Amino acid sequence: MYKIKIVVTLFFLLEVSVAMGQQLSGQIENHPKSKMDLVLMPFGMDYTISIGSVDQKGQFSVNLTGLDFGSVPEEVQSMFGGELGYSFFFGCDDSQEFGAGFEIPAMRVDYIRMNRDGQWAGTVFLVSDENLRPWLEDSGYNNAVKGSFYEVIYVEADVSIHTICGAQIYASDEEMVDVEYDFQLELKAGFNWVEYEILEVFETNPEIRASFPSKVKIQNLQNPAEMKWIGTYY
């Protein structure tokens, strides 16, 4: 368990999007004057995957192309791996609605972490609106807002997903709300940026639970310039 000593909210200004959206670079304002590695942790802290770094001046670059986790023991991989249909932030109630590709081996990576000298030093939230961050941290008590947030997903094989499916979300003891998830994705074997665009939000009774997304489009990263990289440092 890590004790948070100080929390600093930073906005990472993206400057360049290169090569299929896999490589991003930009400037971190007010970044601590320390070089940090940017890593993924799909297998936990013992088997991190480096995707880039931040230098002492706050310049960062990341690249998802050609990442390899061959050094991770197979038994560890099997513990953390899953099926693509279950690997998104949002999921269909009926797996049949998701269609072909549901069972492709996949892994979801919710956040990018920052390591300093081999120790976990911070977490990055990728959002188009800073007001989405509290909801991502605790969706039960913080309201969702319209906007996009971003994650990384690993898939074992190329796959196209073009489907709209539904789910029911608890709003109160008397009400279940129908929600819509629109998947429009072209994923390549390996690690991919995924954008969740919240188009509509269902307003709830705040005494029962926070407002939640009721219509979401799940797609490839559309515009890296709209991404704000917000860091929490430990």
C-alpha cells in the first residue's frame, strides 16, 4: 500500500501524434525536476512494460509500437489475461451483441504509471476534461460529465469491432436505466490507444448514487491534441 504524500495536478500538453497514433510526445508543465519512466502494468508492479520517459525538463514521449512481454512468465500472463469482450471499461450485457472477436485474448491497462529509480512515483489520468478525473477515481460518489477518457488495450490479433450493444445500470431500487455502448474500433495485434467518448449522462438522485454515462462511443484515439495527461505524484 502506497501512502500519498503530495498530489500535484498537471496538464500534459500534447504536441505531436505520429504513426497510427501509437507514438505521442509533449510537454509536462510543472513536472518535478526528475526523470521518470512511463510504464504499463498489465501484470502488476513486478513486470512493468516501459513505453517511454519524461526528462528533467518535462519533455515526454511514449510509443506503443513493438512492445514485448516475452520475459513475463506464462503463468503470470495467464493470471492477468482475459477475453476482449471483457477488457473494456464498459461492457455489453449480452456477449452475443458484441459479436465476433469477443473471445480474442486481451488485457486492459487502465492508467499509465510513472516510475522513478524503479519505484512507483505517480499515476497518469488521460482525459479531455479534468472534471472526468474524480469520476474515474470514484464513480459511485462523483458525477460523470461529457467528454473523453483514454486507456490502453492489448489484443493478441488484429480485429475490427463495429457494433452497438446495450446494458442496464442501477439508478435506484425502483429504476434500472438502459444504456448504449457504440464500439467502432480497428485494433492491431499488440497495444492500442482506446478512446471512450461520453456522449450522454444520466442524471441521478445524488442521495442514491452519482450520475453515470448512458451513451458512450468506444473508438480508436481520435485527436491526441485533446488529451490532457493529469498526473498524481506520490
